[in-house]
Amino acid sequence: MVTWRQQQAAETRRQIVRAARRLFVDSGYAGTTVEAIAAEAGVALATVYKAFGTKAAIARELNELIDDEAGMASFRQRIASEASPVGLIRLSVALNRSLHEHCGDIITAVRSAAAVDATLAGVYAEGTKRHDDGVRGLISKLEAAGALAPGLATIQAAGLMSTLCSVEAFADLTTRYGWTADQCEAWIASALCQLLLNVTVTN
């Protein structure tokens, strides 16, 4: 049984990570101090050190925060119970839209900083692994159902899903080309159904 004190400690940790998330986006990881995180979170500096110890430890919690903000747990439950191949693809695309809309800023910040900071390189690598694991799980489910298009190899299917069903795809289409999120979601889902299932879907 979780005690009130444990609940409070967990909420304080979330508060600190959420504050760090905002600052990492606005000021960058290197430009954010533990003191600034404490001030943004509205807690004492000692509380931050007691909860995490280092700024790197806070950063390593970002993937959990991203999952929480995107509603990952709910999507996983819905994907696990979905039997329709078209429904599975639509849910996966909806999940990545959620990641884009709720967490695209921090994902972009982490990806940019990963090239020069070992801590954020590890955070980004873990996030990429979670994405890849999700893609492989979905493709395996489609393959087990005999739903993949004839002649489409598993590795090809995974590559198509990973490329089109990604935060980067949503960011490019909306930011660079001016698509709406609704247009992105509808087109990506339709394209993946045609490419993976050889099924034409109208929205």
C-alpha cells in the first residue's frame, strides 16, 4: 500500500521533472541549472537534490514524462485489445499524433542536444528504442494475423511504419509544409494501410 508520504514524494518528483522539461525546451539542457529547475518547480534546491541528486538524473526521467503526457498507457491498452488491422494502424498513428502535439517540443530539444551531450544521447536512445519496440510489436501483431501485404518483408514493414508513423513525420508535415494535424493523421493512416495491408481506406 502506498503511503501519503510516498504519494507526496512521487508528486514532487513529477513536479520537478515537468519544470525541467519546460526549461530544457526554453533554455536548452546545458543552459538549465539545478537552481533554475528548483525555482521553476517552486521547491527548495535541497528538495531537488534529495529527489534526484543531479540534473542528469532528472533528464533520465523525461521518457517517463513523455509517455505520461502522451497518454501512452491508454493507447497501449487500446492497441492490445484491437483486433482490426486497420484499427491497429489508426491507433498507432493517433498515438504518434499525441506524442507530436503534447511532447514534440521536448522530443525535438532532446534530439538536438543528443549530438553534443552524452546524458541526452542516452535519453534519446531510450526513446528511440521504445518507438522501435512499439513498431516491431505492431508489425508482429499484423503478421500473426496474416494481414501484411503479400511480398512485404517484416523489416520493410517495420521501416515503413517507423518512418511514416513518427513524431518527425508529423513535425515535417505540419511545420515545414503547413498541414493540419487532422490532415497528417488521416493521410499517414491511409498511406500505411495501403502500404502495409494493401487496403485503401477512406476517411
